[in-house]
Amino acid sequence: MQHYNMNLTLKVWRQKNKEDKGGFQNYQVKDISSEMSFLEMLDVLNEQLIRDGQDPIAFDHDCREGICGMCSLYINGKPHGDWKANTTCQLHMRAFKDGETIVIEPWRAGAFPVVKDLVVDRSAFDRIIQAGGFISVNTGNAVDGNSLPINKDAADAAFAAAMCIGCGACVAACKNASAMLFLSAKVSHLALLPQGDPERKSRVFNMVAQMDKEGFGACTNTGACEAACPKEISIANIARLNKEYLFASITAEK
Amino acid sequence: MLDAKIPAGSLDQKWTDYKGHCKLVNPANKRKLEVIVVGTGLAGASAAASLGELGYKVKVFCFQDSPRRAHSIAAQGGINAAKNYQNDGDSIFRLFYDTIKGGDYRAREANVHRLAEVSGNIIDQCVAQGVPFAREYGGLLSNRSFGGTQVQRTFYAAGQTGQQLLIGAYQALERQIALGNVKMYNRHEMLEVVIIDEKARGIIARDLVNGNLERHFGHAVLLCTGGYGNVFYLSTNAMGSNVTAAWKAHKKGAFFGNPSFTQIHPTCIPVSGDHQSKLTLMSESLRNDGRIWVPKKQGETRKANEIPEEERDYYLERRYPAFGNLVPRDVASRAAKERCDAGFGVGTSKQAVYLDFADAIKRYGKIEIGKEGRENVSEEEIIALGKEVVKEKYGNLFDMYEKITGENPYELPMRIYPAVHYTMGGLWVDYELMTTVKGLYALGEANFSDHGANRLGASALMQGLADGYFVIPYTIGNYLADEIYNKSISTDHEAFVTTEKEVSNRIEKLMSIKGNISVETFHKRLGKIMWDKCGMARNAQGLEQAITEIQQLKKEFWSDVKIPGAINEFNPELDKAGRVADFIELGELMCIDALQRNESCGGHFREEYQTNEGEALRDDSNYMYVSAWEHKQEHTWELHKETLNYEVIKPTQRNYK
Ligand SMILES: Cc1cc2nc3c(=O)[nH]c(=O)nc-3n(C[C@H](O)[C@H](O)[C@H](O)COP(=O)(O)OP(=O)(O)OC[C@H]3O[C@@H](n4cnc5c(N)ncnc54)[C@H](O)[C@@H]3O)c2cc1C
Ligand code: SF4
Ligand code: FES
């Protein structure tokens, strides 16, 4: 792998707090190594800003290995940047060329208000889970793990849905700011497993109701969510969600 | 004398007897008892959910924007349990034995046995919650091997086991939140414990969004705040992982156990430059199939695939034929360092060794062909099929490696090097997980309890969930049963007022320094001192130097740190400044602890104490104890010792040959 250094212009969204209107500001960074991660590049900028007595740019991050779902950022018009199946923290600077301008914005969705700069409030996702994204089993209630064999394909499919990291890129990518991919991933994870069966109907009703209440938009099947999802959560989950919802509606006790 | 309150009776009956005799709190009284849980990793989320289910009034805190993001989410490889589903000779005793031996005989027998006893329940509980563990075609749970054992007892969900377990615990927690049993405080950082009449009675927390300080009362306080590997600056921990909660507790009277016991993980992606902000683990599970080697020739310049088989040194297989690539982490890390120091390292920095999957790919390819009963299959097809199998097992890890390094590990061997990963040390706790402050508990990586001087892979997840799901729900009742007469204390109580004042004074002091050097720079400097002098190899002279350097660094920090922004706003630099200030103090104690222990054991390798073959040389007659440090005043600690009594296992020199 050939390494190189680059100079870049960054056009970054700055917003003091939730109430502030916010706007773009330009910054120059020099000698950025192609081996750096995108967030390490922002670290360099922040160190520079601190040295110059300016306010560093606030952005969310923690694990920096693509699993906690804390990082976000709309990079050149794409959630988590241009690499496929990737989070911002795993994006590396070899994706950019010397002299480029990079535009960096927060997730934009009514249900994700900006906290500061590039940081948004995604607690709506937690409330959707509270509405039914669980299996009601208290500690100590369980029987032996192998007493319930589960078809491997079902287990694998449940796992594929359960890989969602709750980052919100699907919402950010969607022109309607719909949370359907996130929601459907959880409904699928639990609906595909026999353990999830008893609460199947109430789960899907309650979670969808909560999603609406949080102000996420409707799904019009554009597929933008799937394309942006760092964990390649399939849009087929949305179809499954719709089926679950329909089934629950038809068979609901009146 | 430190009393660990280990129940009497034979080892395998202690926990059963304890549960049979501990005090209980009736449901009506539970509703009147408030418990504070700091942390939402496996330990905190499982504890908070379980205590909420029992009926306690629970408040939970985490500094991330959601409890689901706790660092446990990043755990990759798996979780151990003595299920013996593979019929390969596993048992509670064997898991207990392996853990004690892996910890180089510096862990407490009673705790470790209890851990092994409840390990099976954890798997059952997680399956019931819908954790999608890997399964075999028959629908039953699958297992893999991890280091330091000869059985297959590790349960996993591809390379995302921690994520799946944490999501399970998080969902249980969210359910309790929805039911109103638990109240969640995201983006809050606990900055002090409030102690009233010698009992922990609450915390001071800072709302990280607006910077406001808050007072919270609890009849008991649980710290589930994770490990402190970031004292080394570079580690595999998440960026936010820190020691602050534990350190505040320590300064308020909780003893710190074995602070210098640090785990350096052998298989991490090597440092690529000064810009590096963290290191990424390549799960130990890769050592099931990957073979570790370096060239036999010093200063080799050829590429990996140009070096013929006979010119490669598979040094772990050579030195440790019985365990081969699956020796425990401390052993594997030191062996890698030894080869690199001797000039056999690879890559541009020469600080790396190869982890090679070529053989595994071929082996799996052949198995696939065998299943189909075909013959005369081309080498390419075998390799292609083998890659598919490897992809299913480790795909996400291979992807991660490629994203970071830009190299394709299906074609080229990975380059890896040891990195700081886990801290066995932590707040000293007794059998009930209570610290030396009454009513203050520590769970998960934040305590020192179960792993001695070296933790075996896949045992941290097990411990975190054991503490939270199956231990604390019993042991806390034994304490709270006597608290039912104590009404909740108003947060206007003088102790809350003064403790809050301490916190605000400190924050104002930090902000008023207005120096020239960034927090990050101080953190890097501390990390370098720690890694060079208190890292994989330590010696008395280096440690003494390190102590002086750290004291100097502390002075500089408090006179020259530069923190931008204001107190009453979202200000990550200020949050970090507080954490780094605590890391600096911890660093000093770690060096003092390492200096005090004139032996090598597990991850604590003192160069002065090694066998002729370079293995750790323990000194059981003088150091068979847990060092528990009491904070006295700046730069001064008093050492207390908890003597370890081995009633069942006879300590010997660890042998993985
Ligand atoms: C990359 C990686 C891979 C790993 N893989 C494995 C594996 O395969 N198997 C295994 O057994 N172990 C593994 N481990 C180790 C294991 O993941 C950890 O030891 C374990 O998850 C720690 O869990 P915990 O609940 O104690 O703490 P954490 O998960 O670290 O949680 C700490 C919590 O405390 C909160 N917190 C901390 N301080 C404060 C404060 N002051 N105020 C408020 N909240 C606070 C945080 O917000 C967080 O919620 C791995 C570790 C790493 C780094
Ligand atoms: S579905 Fe994908 S994009 Fe949406 S929250 Fe989950 S991981 Fe993120
Ligand atoms: S920082 Fe954790 S996913 Fe990016």
C-alpha cells in the first residue's frame, strides 16, 4: 500500500447548541497521512483549533472500530462517507486525494436534534426499543440453552438483523427521515427466533406507534437506508416488518 | 487485615450455602430502596435490569448517548461457560482450574469457583433473551477454542459476541426503563461518591450536555465503569473508557487492588504512526486457525509469501508444543516482543509478527471438498472454498483489518503486535463485590476480582454478566436488608452540598489554568511513560524513574493544561481533562504497585525475575497476596495485603509446553 500525505479544505457545520441556527465554516488541514482514520484527521484539526484558541469541533465517537454506533457524520453528502458498509470511524484518509474539499455535516432529521456541531440526540431510538424491542424474560427464568434447538438459517438471519449498531445513518440517508430500517432490524431479529414469538404482535404494534410518535417519517421504499447502512442491514427486513404488522393487525383481538 | 468475607465450607458449597443463608428484602421494602448503578456495559446493564426486575428503584448512568454503546459492545471473540456441550471433558472444576492457572495463581479461589458455577446460567439467560449465538446445523449451540484451555467452551456470535450480549442486556434494561423500575441518565458522568456516616449514599454526576452538576441519592452505589487500559493512551479500549469513577471512589476510601496487573493482548493491528488514537484488536479466536510466525533470518526484507516454509519460525508452536498458538495472552505477547526485540520483526516498523491463515484456508477448503465427495479438485478451487469458510467465521475481523491497513488478509498474512487490552486490577472487593466503603460495590472490569495476574480470553464477558445477573442480586440484598429502616436521604444533606462543592471547585480549577498544552498531549506523554516503563516488561530502575516522571507530569498538567470552551456547555475537552488528571494519579500508583511486587506473575513481568527460558518467575512464599492500596494523601498510599489461600489447587509453575 502506497502511503501519501495531503492538504485538505474542510467545510464543517458549526452549531453552538440546539437553539442556535448554525452554519458552515472552512478549515485547512495540512500533511494528513493516508494512513489516518477520518476521525484522527479531525483530531488533528481539533488540536490545531485548541492551539489557536478556538472552539474544537464536537463530534460523537467512542469505540473507533465500527461497532458502538456512536460516530455519525454526513461526509460529502453521504452518511458515514463514501465507503460501502462502513462507519465514519473506519473510514480512512486514503479515500481522499490531496487538495480535496470535504463537507462535513451532522445527521439531519427532526427526530435527531443537534446537540452541538456534529453531535445529535438519538435517544428516540432507545425509546423505540423501550416500546417493545425485547423479550420479556427476567433473570433466572431461563431453561438450558440447548433445550431449544434453533434452525441454523433462522439463527443466522436473526444475527444478521441483530448486527444493527443503532447509528442512525438509515434515518440520515432517507429523504423522509424514516426509521424503518432500524425498527425492522429489531423486529426481524426477534421475530425470526422462537423466543420472540409470544410477544410478536404487541411488539410490532408498540414499536411502530412509538416510531410515529417520535416524528420519524414514512417509508417510501427508496432504498437509500440500505445503501447507507454500515452493517448492510437488508431492506428485506422492512418487508418482514410490514408482514408482521399486517399479520398482527388481521389477527388482533378486537 | 482485609477480610474478603469468604463463606466457610467446602469450595463447591460456598455459593450455595451463601445463597441459602443471606438476608432477603421483601418485595414491599424493595420498592423503598434506591440503588444507583454507574455504567451500562455488561456488568452495569445486567445488574440494573436484574435489580429493576426484583423491584428496587434503580437509577443508571452512562457517559455515552445511549446505554447500548458501552465499551462491552466491542468485545469480539466469545464468552466462556462450563457447559461441556462438546463432551470434551469440560466441567465447572476445569473452568475454575483453568482460570486460576491462567491468572498465574493470583486470584481468589472462592470467587473464581462461583464464576464457573454460574457460567452456564449466563448462556441460558442470554439464549432466552434472544441472543443469536452461533449454531450448528442441528440447531444446537456452537463452540470454539480460546487461549489457555484445551476444551471448546467458548460461545460466540461471529466476531460480535460482546455486541450481541450487550444488546441482550440493554434490551432487558430498556424493558425495565419502560416499566418505570429504572431511570436512565445518558450523557452523564459520575464525578464523586457521596458518603454519609461511612456508607456510600449517592453520587454527584455532571450532565455532559449542559455541564450542570446533579445530586443523586442511593441506598447503595454500584460502580460498573469498566477498565482503565487507556492510562497507556494507546489501547484497544474505546476512546472514552476511563478510571474516573473508580478513582474517585478510591480517593474516598475504596482500596485499589493489584493496580499494575495489565493485560497486553498479543494480536492487535500495529501502530502506524504518531497520529494513532487507538489500537484495534484482532480477536484471540483468530488463533484457532491463524498460525503465528516470523522469518528465521534477522532483518528479512522479502515479502511474506516469498519466504519459503522452511525459512519461517512458528515460534509459539516451537516453544509451546502442547498449546501452540493457543498459549495464554501474556505468554504469547512476551514471545512476540522477544522475537521483535531480537530483530526478527516484520513490516516497516519491524514491530510486528505474522498471523497467517493460508494453512487454515487450505484445510477448510479440503474439508468442503471432502463433504461433497469430489476428487481431483484444483488448488484454486480448494482455496476459494476455504476462503468462504474463513469468511463465515471471521469475516468482520478480516474486513476491519483491511479497512485499517489497506491490505487483504485473505491473500497476505496479517501483521500483528501486542497492545494494552484489559486491566485485571481494579477496585478491591470482597466476596459480595463490596469495596472497602460500605454500600459501594464494584462489578465487571472495574473490580479486581477474578482474573489474578492474567485474564483468559472470553472470561471478561462471563465475569461481567455473572456479577450483574447472578451475584449482585443476592449479595446486595444481604446489605440492603439492614437498610430498610433508613429512609431516603434528602440531597440537601450537608454531605451532598459539600461533595458537590468539591466537584465544582475542581472543574473551576481546571478551567482556570488556561495554560499552553492540550489535554491530548499530556495523555500521550503519560501513555509513553507507562508503556515504556510499566508495560510488557518492567524493572525496578525504570519504575522508579517513571514515578518521578509522572509526578513531574502531574505538576505540569495542573499548571499548564489548556482547556477550551466553558463549563456550562457541551465540552468534551473538559470531560477528557478530568479523566486524564485521574489517569496521571493512577499511573503513579500502578508503578508503585509494580515496583513493590518483586516477582513476575502473569502479565506482570519484572525482568529481574525470570526463569532461564524467559518465563515469568513467581515468588509464592513472599507475594501470594492481593495488593490493596489505601489512598492516604498526594503521592502516598498504604499497602494492605489480602493473603491468598489455595485450599483446593496447588500452585505450580505454569506450564504450557
Ligand atoms: C476490543 C475488545 C475486545 C474484547 N473481546 C472480549 C471477548 O471476546 N471476550 C471477553 O470475555 N472479553 C472481551 N473483552 C473484554 C470485555 O469486553 C470487557 O472487559 C468488558 O466488556 C467490560 O465490561 P464492563 O461492563 O465491566 O464495562 P464497560 O463495558 O467498559 O462499561 C463501562 C460503562 O461505564 C460507564 N462509565 C464509566 N465511567 C463512568 C462515569 N464516570 N460516569 C458514568 N458512567 C461511566 C460507561 O458509560 C459504560 O456504560 C474485549 C475488550 C476489548 C477492548
Ligand atoms: S439499520 Fe444500519 S444504518 Fe440504521 S441504525 Fe442500524 S446499523 Fe445504523
Ligand atoms: S466510534 Fe464506534 S462505531 Fe464509530
